[in-house]
Amino acid sequence: MISVPLAAVVGCFGCSGDINGNSATSTGNGEGGPSSAGGAGGGIAPPGSGGTSATKPSAGAGKGPSSGQRLTKQEYLNTLSDLLRIDAALFAASLPPDATSATTGFRNSLDAQTTAALRSSGFEVVASSVAATVRWTGGLASFAACTDRTPACQTGFVRRLASLLYRRPATDPEAANLVRLFSAVPDDPFEAGARLVLYAALQSPHFIYRLERTDRAAPTPFEVVTRLAFLFWKSAPDEALLALAGQGSLLTDAQVQALIQNLLADPRARRGIRDYADDWIGLYRLEDRSPDSKTGVTSATLRDMRDETLRAVTRVAFEDGGDLRRLFTEERTELTPALGKLYGLNLTGTWQVVDLAPDPRRRGILTHPGVLTVHAGAEHASIVDRGLVVLRSFLCGNVPNPPDAVITQFETIPPNLTDREKFALHSESPVCAACHAAIDALGYPFEPYDVAGRHRTKDAYGNVLREDGAYTIDGTRATFRDVEEFATLVGESKAAEACLVRKLYQYAYGRPLVAEDETQVTRIEQAFKAGGRAWKALAQAVAGATEFRGKAVQ
Amino acid sequence: MTRAQRHVSRRRFLRGAGGVAIGLPFLLAKEGDTRAQGNEPPQRLVTLFFGNGLPKVLSEKGFDSPSLAALKPFEAKLTMIRGINVYATGLGNGHTMGSMGFACGMDSTRADTKGGPSLDWVAYKETGAATPLPTLSTGVYGADDSQERMRIVHSWRAVRQPNEPIQDTLLLFNQLFGGRTAGPGGDPAKQAKGRASVLDAVIQEYKTVMSDAGGYSPAIRTVIGEHLEHVREMERRVLAQAMAATTAGGTCPAPEAPPALDVLKEKRVANWDKAWPIMVDLYVLALRCDLVRFGNLMVISGGDRFPFTTPFGSVANVHSDVYHRWPGQNGAILIEAVKWQMAKIAELFAKLDDPSYKEGNGGTLFDNTTLVMGTELGEPASHKRDDMTFWVGGGKFKRGFHDLTKVSDVDLYNTVLRGMGIDAKFGDMRYFKGLLPILA
């Protein structure tokens, strides 16, 4: 007998209230877990509406990026790896996970960044470990022009190191504060003091946080390159970028566009889009999943699932002309033998590109096992979870959280119904119908895919599972016969195209959209379309806008 | 004190980690403690959370309830209260809201936070404790809904200021006893001095940001201010550890570092069974050493889904396969799951109540530590949060089984604080009906 997580089966949503209510994380994973992206409070926001508060001006909002963010765990580790040439992933366990913003769906928004003593002490632990283990020769020593225990040598070392880690020249008081650490080890070689300096600098607010003053009319060139580096590399600017900023000549459109091209050409840009997609699609939550002997999914399979989709996003963005709509319709994917089993393929070796054109059940990332798994219950697939991620992450619509009471309302539903039949009951409930009209049909195409993303034609009760449905998108009621037609419908929709822009915009700016952004977003949408809907066109439109180089907002 | 004196042998620690009697407190019982020489013990409060709920029927016989048999040996020191309603609300399902209410009693509309400070934090602030760690949270859990932090974190300083649980035994050890290798040389005193200097420099930078009133936004300055407080706490801890390392015949020697067991690396009972005894040992040691007086211990976070094997069968997901189906299919497995959780808690109780370690007033750590224990659901299938059962241990409360009606968790928490001599109003007072009749 199949068991069904009640909340997933009966997930019933109280859709009353205005369209701009405060958002909160969804509980749409069937057992109370959050959705990967977007808020869930307030009322219904249809596809293409942005899924944000953009329809109403917010007091104090402006057009620039956020003025303050803590580095996310991934940004922190990437930065350590890049600047100090170490494998900082070894320290990942020392830091607690980041929360997802209920307003943007991303983890780099200040509103999601709670302060935890354990995280602060984790930064200290990592700083301690890095300072103790980083190579001296060929590593930390490269910041020292000389190693005499003289003030000149100490100050020179501190200035060069701190200016890299703080992403701008260290001030005199900052340098003096760090130079004093050499006196804590008066009898030891220069190296000992240098390691203490690194130990301290890695805990500095100017390293751990991205701090921009709000009492200036415009950001400094150092702040501009920092914004760009974290957007495209998910990491801090390197010495070359900072040197460029130090020339103070980065403020023309042409120079910035050229710089963006250089950033995108750097190998770190591929890591950057992987990390962006990880947040956007919520794939990082596969880490919360446990191996499942019933489906044969192991920890390694879960890692492969995540990697498959991240590889696909990277490939579409950088190798195949860059039209991001192909994310929804792409016929090729990269698989390992473990993933191949989920596709019904017998593969050997390691990662390999597989052409799935003959199999219409596999189109784009929406049919990737990782996406299907992370947006499913722990044991059972859910058309609600899958419909929600399409609505929130790919169409930028929204619905509020379900009321708690619904969990008990549907315990009498016969278990031998299909998900679609169970959810049809929503139409009989005025409390549930409004929201589920916005969700369920977006999940219908995925009903044949089990919790691990394997395709089946019948469920455990022998019910034939369907993929067809109808949905109003771009203001037009459209029907689809199967997941292939659905993928094309979504991929070619204006709603999805606009959502690609709005998601990256919020990620880049580190804050939710507000009404004041609409003009700029529209301009970016036009540039994105004119640029063949390519990743590079989108990136240049978002980061090349003068607003992205504008005064930071509080 | 020599380095050898500071450490218990690794063999001895691992013996405990393997489940064999560890003989807590390592060297403490032999070396003694200053408080044990006649001083009055400090005020302490530790909350204990066990996840996924407790069906009402399993507690209807009070301490004689078969599922709760592991707690029976501590009956004389426990207060069991039935009939408690948890009213906290805001978002999510019953697991979310029940977890939200635990040790807090306030609503929250955000997934990343409880609605206010937790009981242990308020007690910490009210008592003015100056221990190296303000609070300590740890436990064995799956964090299967990791974005809903109220399910996983039960110690909060304020909204969006979690005292996150430590998920790894070695990290827990390091938090308590240092264990840094940073800085030059291997001499602990020298390392501690280096760390203190570094933290002092770091504090200066945070203070500079905070003092720069015209520059940074209020939102980021709030975050920076909270981070600054954390760094100050670290500095106090380092100084305390340095003092312990340099005091001749130190009063609270550290054990050898335990093996690193991450409870989230393998979300399995077998892993948790290995980690829990180490966590309990370290926690008890921290209380004895007065490294901390407040905090939370957890056995399973709210709504966790993990495989569970019993003589009555095995399930891949105890949450949906067992708790959601209560009292029907797999009921026997649910009872075993509850027994497993109670056994874990009883293990803690036994070590807290170790008669070989008495404090200045002649009581055990159990006697002198207020314990508040509960879960997030009253009925796992319906996810209702009424008529629930909580426990209070230690402190000065009337013992026995109190079968009450329609009282609230906020009533309980305020009663506990009052029993500790703390006259603060706690939780959402809309949910406060009155003090419970358990004050001694």
C-alpha cells in the first residue's frame, strides 16, 4: 500500500488577502518543508507578475543594490579558495547553512541572514585553521616584500593582505590595528605574526560582510568591482580587478561592459552560474535528502542529481549559444551510470553527454531527477511541490502558505486515487480552489515521475498516470498533451522569459524587487530579448545598467 | 598544570563514546570542583526537545506509562504536566508551529526564526551569568526541514538571532575547550594569548564599523552589532580557557578531544546513538565546569524523517510511515521510536544525577538544574497541539503527575521562571492564563 504525505496530498492553500502580503517560506514540500524560491505569504500572484512586491512601491526603496550583505557560506568558501589558493571546501562543516530569503528566494539577501553565535565562532574556527595551515612559501609569504621584524615590513605585509581581503585599500587605523599583532609574538619569526594578521583579517567585518556606505552619492570603483565579482564569480575580486579599480576609471558604460565580458570569460564565471542556479532552483536542498533503498538513490546519486542540473545550466549558458529558454527544452544531458538508471539507461564509465531526443519524457531541467526529487516529498512525489517550483522559480508567480488545519481535512481521501484525482477535490473547497487553480496544472505533467524522478506509466494501484493539462499563461489558456509540450509552453512563454530576468535581478541586487525597479527591469527584458535571450546578454544587461553601479540602498 | 594533567586519556573517552559507562566526569570527580567545596550552585536552565510529537494516550498513565518507562527512575525528581496547549501560530504546519512555540511561546510569520527569545536565553539574561558561553545547544537530529529554523533551533536571543545547535561532537568539544591549532607554536598558553590578541583586534574593527554612524545602514549595523557581541563572547571564552590552562592544579581539566561525529552526515539512528553519549558527556562536563548554565539539548528536530528499525518492523521514513498513521498501521513502531527518544533523555538524566558528583548544597547537577522537556505535537497524525505533555526537572517544583486542563505552554514557562525566582513576563501574554500549580 502506498502511503502519501498528507500535507502534500491535501496541501490546501488559504488564498485570501491582498497581493502584496508579507512573504514567508513555503511549506509546499509535502511535509512542511519550504519551497526553494520565492515567498509564500500574501495572496495569489499569477505567472509573470514577478512573485514579488513589485506592484506596490515600498517606502525608502531605491534603485541600487543592497548596501549590506554577509557573504554566504559559498561566497565565503569561494573567496578563501580563490584569494589564498587553498581548498576551503574542507571547512564547510564549520559553518551552519544559510537560510533562504522569503522575499527573493535567494540566500544572499540580508533579510535571510540571521546572526548566529555558532556562525560567528565558525568564522573564527575557519580563520584559525586557515591561518595555521596556509602555505608560507609560495602562499602567505607572497604578501610580504620583506620579512624583517621592522615596522616597514610589517606594515607593507598588512596593507597588501588586508587590501585584498577587504576588497579596497586598508585604512591607516585598520593597518595599525593589524600591525600590532606582530607584537603579540615578539620572539617569533615574521611568519608567526603574519599568520596572526591573517587570522584576524579573516574575521574582520570588512572580509565577512559586504559593507557599502550609504552616505555617498555613488559607490567607489572598488565597490563596483566587488558587486561584479560576487555576481559573476560568487567570490571576491582578485588583485587584478582591485588594481583596475585602483585606477579609478571604471565608471563609463563601455569600460564596464568590457569588464563584464572579461569576467564572463573567466573560468570562475562557470562556478558563478552554478552557484546561482543552485540557489535559484533550490538544488542545494538535496543535501537534506537521505539515501533511499527503495529507489536505489544513494548519497552519491543525490550529488550526481545536483551536478547534472548545474552542468546543464552551465552548458546552456556558455556552450550552446546561451539561449536560456533551452533550459526547459534541452534534449541533451550529462549522466553518470547511477543517474542513467533513473532514466532507464544502462551506462558505464563516468559523466557522459546523452542525447535524449528519442525520449519525449525527458525535456529540459524540469524533468531532471534532481529537480523532481528536491521538489517532492521525502518518499512520495507531489504535483503540488512540482507545480509550486514551476510557478515560483520559473514563472515568478506566487501563492501563500496553506493553513495548518488542512492537514486533517483530507485524511478520509481514499489512498488509491491518483494525485490528480485527489487534488481535483480542491475544486470542491472554496478555501483551496483559488490557489490550487494556480498550482496543480503546473504539476500535472510531472505526475508520472516518482520521488526519484523515474518515469512510470502506472502507480502502485494500477492507475494510469497522465501528463496532460491546461494552464493560462501569458493571458492565454493553453493545453498540453505531455511533458514535452508543457516544457515548450513554459520555455516559449513571456512569463518564463521575464522571470529569468527578475530572478537574476534580485540575486544581483541582493534584495527583493520593488516598484521603482520596474522601468529598469523592463529595459533589461528588452535587452535580454534583443540579445537572443542569452545568458551573456542577460548578465550584461543586469550588471551593465547604470543602476547596478548606483548608490546602494538601505 | 602539565599538558598530561589537562587531558583524560583518549582510550577512556572513547570507552564512553562506545556506550560503555564513561565514568563521568573524567577527572573531575577526583580533582573536585570549587563549588563542591561548599558554595551554593548557580542557577541553570536547560530545555530538552524531542521531535515528532507524543500521542496523548502514551502519557495517560503518567510515570507509569509504558512508553515512558525510561523516565520512571527519575519520577521523584520530575514534574509531569499533561493538558498543555501550544498556541503559537504564524506559518507552516503543526510541526512548524509546535516547534515555534517550544521554549518560546510566541508566534512567528517567518520561517527563519522563532518569534522571540527562548526560555534559556531569558533566564541567562535575568540571572546575569558571566560564563564563558552564554548558552549551549546540541543534540542528535536530522534537520530535514532545514530552512525552518524554529524546528531545529530552540535557543534564541531574539527574533532572527539563533543559538544554533552544534551538530558535530568535535566542534562541540572545541567550542567548550578550545582545541585551536592557530597561531605559532603548540603551547596552549601561547596560543590562547595569540587568540586573545587576534580577537581584540577583530573587536576593534567591529567597533569601528558600529561607531561610524553616518556610513552604514541601520540594518547592517544591527547585524554587525550582534556579530560584535559574539566576538566578545569568544574573547571571554578564550580568556577563561587560557586561565584554566595556566592555573596550577586546574579545577576543570579538559578531556581528550573526541572523534568527530556529525549528526547530519548520516541521518541514521546508528550514528546518533554514537554521537549522543559524547554530547551528553560534554554537556554535563560543561555544566560542572561552569562553562555554561543555559541551553538546549535535542533528540530529533521537528518533523524529522529518518529510517527506523524495530523488532516490529522497519520503516524508511518514521515521520510519514509511522507518526502520520498513528494510531493505525505501524503503531508499535511509533511506541518504539518514543522509547528510543526517552532512553536518550534518560541517559542524560542519569549523568546529570550522578551521585558521585555533588554540588555545594549536596545536590546533584540534576537537582540544581531546571530542566524543561517537551515536543511539538500532541497528536502526530492530526498535528494538533493541545493537551500536550511536558516535564520539569530539577529546581523547586512540586513533583508527580499533574493532569491539568487547557493550560498553556506560556503558563508553564512563566511558572518555571517564577520557580527560579525570575519575575519576568515570558512569551506572548495573550496565551497566558495563570501560573501552574506546580510551584513548591
